[in-house]
Amino acid sequence: MKLQFLLTIALTVAGFTADLAGQQTLAIRGETIHTMARQADGQWMEPIENGVVLIIDGKVAAIGAASAVEIPAGIRVIDAAVVTPGLIDSRSVVGLAGWLNYDHDQDQLERSSPMQPELDARDAYNVREPLIQWVRSLGVTTLHTGHAPGQLISGQTFIVKTRGDNVDQAILKSKAMVVCTLGSSGFGSEGKSPGTRAKQMAMIRQEFIKARSYMDKIEAAQADEEKEAPARDLRNEVLVEILRGERPLMITAHGSVDIQNALRLQKELQIKVVLEGASECYDYFDELKEQQIPVIIHPTMMRASGKGQNSSMETVAKMVAAGIPVAMGSGYESYVPKTRVVLWEAAIACAYGCPFNDALGLITASAAELLGISDRVGSLEVGKDGDVALYDGDPFEYTSHCVGTVIDGVVVSDQQR
Amino acid sequence: MHIPSPQRSPLLLVTPLLLIVLALSSNLHADSTAFIGATIYPVSGPVIEDGVMVVRDGKIESIGARSDVVIPSGATQVESSGKTIIPGLICTHSHIGMGGGGDGSDPIQPECWTLDSVNVRSASVERARAGGLTLVNQMPGSGHLISGRTTYLKLRRGGKVDDLLIRDASGWPMGGLKMANGTNSQRAAPFPGTRAKSAALVRGAYIKAQEYRAKIEKAAGDPEKMPERDLKMEALVEALEGKRIVHHHTHRHDDILTVLRLRDEFGFQVVLHHVSDAWKVAKEIAEAKAPCSIIVIDSPGGKLEARDIQMENGMILEQAGVNVSFHTDDWITDSRLFLRSAALGVRAGMTREGALRALTLSGAEMLGLADRTGSLDPGKDADFAIISGDPFSVYTKVLETYVEGTRVFDLSNPEHRLFAVGGRGAGEDQTYQCCGERGGQ
């Protein structure tokens, strides 16, 4: 008992000392550093050869050639062959979906009602989920995660760093998107509506009409003291945020008809839409551009069957060439693997015609821009978070390893994987 | 050979008969093809730089360094410099064509045969060719203790399953027997509810098969004394006699050892499949000399019994001296990316040689077909893939796939390319046509 007590004291002191010594301060020397910063014209900056990333108090304090960045004496220095920003998974369900396919471990989809935008991902996120550690050991530092596709409107998403002992420590952005699924995978379970595509569209339209009326009443009450504000309604509050453009509706749609429906909804409702999955979006580049709809594209290794049967490993390359904003997510898997690894998915996009920087952008800078978090993460630039992934070779090569992951200047993984 | 060549095509157009006559009556080797200049991985031996492989009548005739191989006069010469030739990939556990086995009536249904349900026109079969695969073990599922007979398919082009079968000397289609233990095959009665019950039911079935076999032996060829034909028993007797290799789904360490225990009790030959916990019992597996057909998936989890799967399984088994192959379990992983499974094996510590063997020759051994395929040796079937570079690089593409000397996949053919890369129409079966025109992106 006494010994245990002393040990606890000793450990606490050790932890404290480490903190005082600046746990969030370190220097990374890289033979090649892909900063993923953009030039003024939007083009990617050239990688830095033999460079240094200096992180002080969790933020990038300096980055440049080794000759230009002075490493303060006494701080920890890590060497790596290749350095990139910490990776961003633009569409995950990890943390709500656990690694085991049993009900107690799967909290990503509530089937009691087809539209439940009030479901907040924060309330279901398991910060100790083993899959979080898994993707983190492969360089993923940020997850846009939340409710899964599978109901018409299944709930909300949020954005986390892959660290923290509780959900609040993990949060980067507590309100991200609202999840909508068009097509047969968004049909109701056990014969419940919606059972057809036309019904899906009608239900969404009706729901947003209600929300608009709710919004109008709130605004009328704000403008006129005599008018009474409507009773609080969680569902409408979230939909109003969409109507006001404060957060996008992320529509998962794969087939041609469903993508057209997503495009039509955006026009009718005049809301921000992010298209997700989008297996057959290659037929709608003009519309996506005109309506300024960015795409979180399906993982390249998504199964080529069912809704993904016409997916193509070359879609990303074509989107990049067409100038459509695109990022990549791991998507949702009902069976296995319980999560895909965006590093490996972007690698396939690169192998199938997407230029290296654009492919890396899918899981770093372009992803941060699409998710609205590029002030914090996605590129290695002074003032941004010290989130870094380290490799012993070309990150996309099957036989290279991720050798370290750093979040806010803290080494969160140092195993070779 | 179905290779367009400047030497042959005009002749073929003008006088196809003459060519046949020539081929039959002379030693011109007009039907030989020499692939010249490639880096060749025979797998049975060291890598050959600037190699030559001569193929004739669907077989490999000769292989070696350019200086060592005499190219037959009249052979079609295919310039292959800068490319890499590897044996056709062999998947020891695949569900392409979605062939199934038994139904929900009984946990033990060895009478069922995937041969009767596989759709060889499926897009999934096209994708397998695009991945460089030339041979698969088409398996029924794992929801039974014994779900049926598996079918070994050479991925020749053909519209019916017969075109793809491999037949033994007596003309019988070759395949194994699928068994499973652990939680997949445990459900409501008449299925077992526990692991002990699972093993007991399997024991009961094999004891019956032993008795059935004893009756046959006792009959000593006398038709009067022969037992009534019983399809269940016939398949199990084939397993007991080593004519049908048992392909056994198993994940957890104790389930793996149960398979080995049953094998030793009844003497069937077994290949362990998936073997998620292999790293925990690698020594026992090695001592039992049990080959392992393993899978690589991108993240751990799924079910409890498979939760502890390790990317390092390949390395640990290789180092323990176990014969290892990879499998796709397609649609669990995509056959088009089968090379990737081995590359991830290398990433996790396997040797390059071991990893390539695990995609080819080891698989052939586990299917009992190593005498005819799995490596590039004279006399073996000309089953190979031409790829654009290092077998373990993400940037390498499968360019062409050959089965028995015939090209079954060609990336430069737009129709084949659609299956390799994807796009509109890629998910439809081989026969899909719309208004007289095949769908295309």
C-alpha cells in the first residue's frame, strides 16, 4: 500500500516535470518535409529537403531548411526520412463505431426514426476506442467522425484529434456536418418509410419546410418583442443551422439518380451541401462546380459491388484535373475492415493518376480546407498545430512504415507500423 | 497463344489452315512465344534479370537468362524489357462468382458443391483476372461446420464453370472440403451452440465416414456388399483418404489447436485458413506441419475471435517455418489488389521471397496443384502475370495475365481495363449488354 502510494507520487511528479520541461516542444528533422502549404496562386509548395519543423508549446514555431532553423538546446529531436502534416480522415465513423460488430460496440446508427438530426456525435464518442489508436499509429491525427450513413438523416458529425482522455480534450470542432443518406441504403428499416427515393426527397423537403417556419418564428420574435418565440426544438435547431449556412448537409449518395437528387436538394434549399461517397460523380463534374459542392470521395478500395459497383480508382485523378474540391474519407464499413486507413486509400489514388501532392492533399491540406479547419491543421506552417506524421520512405508505398505520430507537439505513437 | 503479333497476324488472315498444318507437321515452333528481356521471378529459384521465358502449347518450355535460353526459330518474340514476370497469383480462399454451399438445414453438408452455384461470368471473376490471379479455391461460406466441397478454378476465359475446372487424371473436377469452427458456425439448433458441441458433431460425422469406408473395404469390390451410395459420406471419405484437402476456417488460438486435434484423430490433410491468432500458437502450428492460408485486413476487429489478428502473422509463421499463403477472401479484400496483401506482409516483416511465394507456389502446394502451377518452371502450366515493376510497389500495375499460355487479361484492352480500374458498367457481369453495346464509362 505504502509502496503503491509512493509510486503514485513518483509518477505524478515525473509527469509534472515532463510537462514543465515542455512536453509539447520538440524538433523534427526530416530528409524530405512535405509541408502541404500552398503558394499564393494555390499551387503546392515544393517539399523541403533536409528541413526542420520546430514545435513549441504545441504549435509550429518555425519550419524550413536545417540551415535556417535553429533548434533550441535541450529539446527533444526526432529524425525521419519523410515528414508530412498529421493525416486527416475526412469521413469516418470511428469512435462511434467500435472495432467489434456487436450492438454494444456500434453506436453510429440509431434506427428508431428516419430523421434525427438532433443526435450529437459528442454523446457517443468513445475516446478509448482501439481503432483510434490504430489509425493514429498510421499517421492519422484528425478525424471527421460521427453518425453513419444508413438513415435518411442519421445525426451529426464533429471533428476530433486522435488524442485525449475524454471527448472534450479530443474536440477540434464540436459542430461539423449533418449526415444524410440518399438511395436504398437510406431506406427505413423493417418496412418503415422512406421506402423509395421519391419518398426520401419528399420527407426531406417537408422537414426543411418545417424548420424554415421555425426559423421564421424565431426571427420574427427577435424582431418584435410582442411575438412569442417558438418552444425549443432540438431537431429544428440543427436544421436551422443548415438553413443559415452555419453547417453543411453531408449527403451520402453513390448512384447516378441519388447524386442528381443531392444536386437538386442543394438548389431547392439553397444550403451548403457536401457530397460524400459519390461513386458515380464522374458524370456530374459541371454541376458540382457550378453549385460549388465539394466532395468527400469514397475510399479507393471500397468494395466494387452494390452501391459502389461503378466506382473507379481514377475518379480522384479526374476530379483534381477538373478542379473540384475533393478530400478522402475512410467511409463506413458494416463488416470488416472496421475502418479503412486513409493513407492507404490516398496511395491508390496516387497510383491511379492523381499527382503525389494532390493525393497527399486529399488527407491533409485539401481535407482541412473542405472541413473548415485549415487555420489549425492540414499543413505545416508557422502558427498551426504541431500535428505531424513521420515515415521511413514514400508514405504511399506499401512497404514504407509510419514511424511516428505527433499531435500538438506530443509524440502519441512511436512504433514502426 | 492469343498474342497479336506482326509475324503471325497476316499469315493467320490469309491462310489459317496452312498455319495449322505447319504447326502440326514441323519443328518451326510457330506456336511458341518467347517473352524477352523481363525481370522474371520464377519463385522456385532466384530472380532472373534480363530473362527469357518460352511458352509453348500452354506450358513453359524454357526459362532463364537471355544468354542461356535458346529462342526457338519461328517463335513469336515479345519484347518485355522493363517489365516483370511473376507466376500467376493463386488465391487459396476466394468467393468470386459467389458460389455457395449448404443451406440452413444442417451444420454438416459435405454433399454440397460450389461448382453448382458459382457464376463464372461475374464481374468479380473479371476483377480477379485483372489482379493477376490465375487460380482460385472457390469456397462456400463459414456458417457451417462443413459447408461443402470447394472448387479449384483456373481463370481461363469461358462462359460456363466447366471451362474453368481443373480435372484430375480420372476427369473428376478438383477441389477441397470447407470446414469451419468458432463462432460463425454456432447458431440455433440443429447447429451447435458451443465449441465442444461443434467438435463433437464433426467427430460423429467422420466416425460415420470411417464406418462407411470400412464397409466399402469389406465389400472388396463386390457390388452386393457395397453400402448405399451416400454423397455426404463420399465427400468425407475423400477427405479421410487425402484426396480432398480440408480447408478449415479458424480464428482463435484454441480453435486452431482443435482443428489440429481433429486432423490427428482422423488423418485428413488440412490447410488452416485466416488463423487470426496464428502468432499466439505459431510453434504448435509449425510442429504440426500445418500450412496456413492467411488474410491481411486494413484494421483489426470485426468479431471477438478475430480481434487479435496481427499484420505480423505472415512474418511470425514464416520465421516459425510454417508454409504460408495469402488469400483475398474476396469480397473481404479485392482480388485486383492481391499483390498488396503480400506487400503489407513485407511491411510487417516477411521476406520478399516468402511473400511472393505466399501468393504463388505456397498456394499451389496447399491446393495440391504444385506439380502443374505456382512457379515458372519448364513443364508447368504457363500461368503468369506481366506487371509493370516491383511486385510490392503500390505504383506497379498488372498489365497482362496468362492462363495456360492464353492471355485472359490485357490492361490495354478497354473492356478489360474497365474491370481493372472501375467506372460505369464495371459492376455488371461479363455478358451485360445494353442495346447491343457493352456499358462503358
